[in-house]
Amino acid sequence: MQMESILEFIHRILKTLEFEGFRKQAGANAFTMSPKKWIESTGAIGIVSKAGRYGGTYAHSDIAMSFATWISPEFQLYIMKDYRRLKTDENSRLSLNWNLNREISKLNYRIHTDAIKENLIPPELTSVQVAYTYANEADMLNVVLFGKTAEQWKDENTMEKGNMRDAATLNQLLVLANLESYNAVLINQGKNQKERMELLRQLAVQQLQTLEAVSLNNLPKLEVEINKN
């Protein structure tokens, strides 16, 4: 059940005549409320009550968690602490993965620069011209992957520390490492910059789309049993 469905569910409950009757009867000794009666009277969604030997009351995980935190402050505290722990672990893993991909891109950059040195830098170039050649090839990869040069990014992000690659996502860093290796191969094959840009752009788009399609959000959600008859 999506969040919108849960809100609709709560709103419908609060507006039913049956709920008003439940509220008035709640203080009486003879008043009883079973999950089945609640479901049938209010048309509740996201919750199911089954009879029989293997029956029980089942609810969407969001409803089950909300119910559990309502009846147990201790459980609520546990959920809050565990949530903070999981977010800390997640941030730690993301940081490790980001640093790993950043180091991989730096190592591949050496492969990239060696190919440039062997194929694109004739002996007669001055040191300034050599530096420009390296920077030009690096910026070509920036344009292919990020859609802008390093200088353009810096002009748009004057308050940011570091460079555009320091601000890249995990997926972008992984693709960048692959682009550096692939560009080195294309340079060794003698392809000019225009040809390389077209091929590199195709690779970048394909790999980014593939990486973005891999998501834990696509995994099926399980229902949680909150009570057994």
C-alpha cells in the first residue's frame, strides 16, 4: 500500500458512521472489537483477518509498525534507535563505496594519461601545450558525462569545495572510471576526438541507464503478521 492509500484509509475511517458508533461504545464493559468486525464495518484496507487453524490478522507493514509503536513505547524507542543505526550504517557504506569508486577513477586516469602521452603529445610541444592537452582530454570526459567543463561547473558552484568529480554520484564515478579506460583504448586505436566523444557518450548513457535501473525499491514488500487468533 502506498502512502496515499494509507491516508485515504485513515480519512475514510474517521468519516464513517460506524467509527462514531465505536467511539461512543468504547467505554462500555460490553463493548468488544475484533479485527474482523473492524474490517467489515469500516471497509478497512491494508488489513486482513483470516479464520481457521492457520488464520490470523495480517496488515501492511506500515500499519503493523504503527500499531506496535502505539501499544509499546519501548518498541517505539527501539524503532527510532534502530532507524538511526541503519542510516548511520548506510551513510558509512555509501561513503566507502564513493571513496572506492573515486580511487578507481584516479587509477584509471593514469591509464588515460599514459595513452595521451604516447599518442597525442609530440616531442616539440611546450610544457604549457602538454598541460593543455591533458586538461582538454579530461574536460572532454567531463562534457561527455556531466554535460559541462570543469570551469563551467566551478562558475555555477562557487561555494562548493573541490571539483565537479568530488561532487559526483557513485554511479557517475563508476562510469567515469570506465570512460577513462575506454578513451585510452580509442586513443591507442587512432580515433580523433570527435569520434571518441560520440562513442564515449553512447557508453555513458547506456551505463548510467543500467545502473539507475538497479534499485532496492523494486524488491517486493512483505506483509507482516501482527496477531494470531
